[in-house]
Amino acid sequence: MSSSWGTEQTQFFFELTPDVILDAVELLGVRCTGRCLPLNSMENRVYDLEVEWRNPEPPKSPSELSRIAKFYRPGRWTREQIKEEHRFLLDLHDRDIPAVRPEEDGQGETLHEIPEIGIFYAVFPKIGGRNPDELSAEQLKSVGRLLARVHNTGASKIAEHRIRLDHETYGWSNLDYLLDSEILPEELEEDYADLVEEICELSAPWFDESEIQRIHGDCHLGNLLWQEQPFWVDFDDMVNGPCVQDLWLLVPGRDEDSREQFNILLEAYEDLREFDRRSLRLIEPLRALRYVHFSAWISKRWEDPAFPRRFDFFGTKNYWQQQIADLKESLDLIREIS
């Protein structure tokens, strides 16, 4: 299994030595102590940097003694696409919606580049909080209202450079890549392709009829932090997509308890924003397309040494058999409502 795209792009990350990281951040006027801790991130390279405290007043929390530096994977997003991610975060901040915004330099810029290696980067404040393992009914209501405010803000502007989440980009495009890469076992390739093709064909009219706007795109619990109130992190997968994407990822289960939790979330959401309930039919197509997108994503990054270590099961016959089983399950549900 190979990907020349992955090899070409990943090599730039090898040049992100601690001195390069610290020099890049200090160019923005932030003085670092030299402590540089890598954080868990597969797609980008993210570091927790300790900074010098020069304020006569003591810090209010340990987080003020750190900055988070995010170095974007080369070749994934253009400068314009990343700036649209930042624009969304700034728009949320302007509306007093809790989200971690990038810091601006003296010229008001949030996105910077290391010219020698072609890597874009940004610096964020470090914000404390915990990832909830599950949400109580009251927490679901808080998150539902928060998502409504995020989506109200998302609908206020157009992100013309970000991709559109639909059957074309996450379905057909990813399927073409997987087939061209020849990573599927030959005996399973036709079954897999047939499933994805039917899912795309059946869901295409639903996507075409849905309202599309700026959304977070990856609203699972791992990207939700909780202090006294919830707030979202990691807008890296921000897309133009249907709002239901952000809702179902929070409560992805299909059982009765999950349906009850989803209803609590949705009803709280509707306190602050109208929701087209016809878009609920997109949940299973979105779930299936996420499977396909996930497989293509790993395949494209396989030359990055972190990926074979993290996804050692990827590409095995058992892996693809499970993917086919999951897609069949979604397709059966899609057929029921077609």
C-alpha cells in the first residue's frame, strides 16, 4: 500500500524540529521557555509550548503560561481554506459563543507560514476543560442550544473555499480514490463499490434538497470540552454541509436510549434555531459516507509513519469485511426510507 501524495507531503513534518517550532512562534512576539510538548494529533502537528510570564500580575490559571501551536499538514488545505476556518472561529468569538479562537499578530493576521518548508501555522491560547464521556439530559440541552448558536453564526457568511460535504465529495470522490489505489482485496472490491454507489445514488436527491452552510463537521464528544459551559475545539474539518451532521455525531447510536438523547438535543436546538426535520433522513447516508471517507483518509496518509502505528488493522481482509457489513447496515436503513 502506498501513496506518493502522502510521502511528498509528510516529509515536511520531519523538518519541524523543536528549534523550528519555537522560532516560528517567537516570530509572533511570544517568548517561549523552551518547553515543547507534542500533543495527540494525527492530521496536523500540535504542540503545547510554555511561555515566559511578563505580566506583573500573577497568572489566573496555569493555562496562561502556555500556548498551543498548530502546524497544518501541507497540501491538505489552501491558505484561503484555513483562513475560512479562522474566520468562523472569529465570528463565533464576536458573538460571545465559546470557541477557541486563533491569536492575531500585530497586523491582525491569524495564519502564518514557515516559507522554507511551506507549512502554515497558527497559535491558540490554551484553554482548560474536560472531555465528557457522556452527556446528561441537562448537558445535552446546553450543547443543543450551543450548536444552534454555532449554526446561526455559520449561516451568516459563506465559506466559498471550503469543501461541500455530500455524496460527491465524501462518496464518489473517495470511492474513486480507493479503487484507483487498489487497496481493496480483489474479491471484496465489487461488493464494496456496489454498496457505496447505491448509497450515493439513493441519497443524492436528499443532499441536493438540503440547506448547506458552514458547520463544525466533526462534532463528536472528543472535540467537546467542558468547563462551566461546553465549547467546541478543532474546527479543522469545517465544511459546508447540512446541519444534521453536527447533531448526529454527538449521539451516533441507533438504540432507544440514543434516540431519546437525540430528541433532547434536537428539542433544545430548536429553542434557538429552526431545524428542517426532513434532513434527519441524511443521518444514515452521512454515517456511511464517514466510513468511506475514513478509509480514504487513512490510505492517503499511509506513508506518514504515525498512521501504520495507529491503524495497524487497516487494509486487512477483516477490516474491509467489517466495512462492508457496516455499509450494508446503513444501506438497509436508507432503503427503508427511500
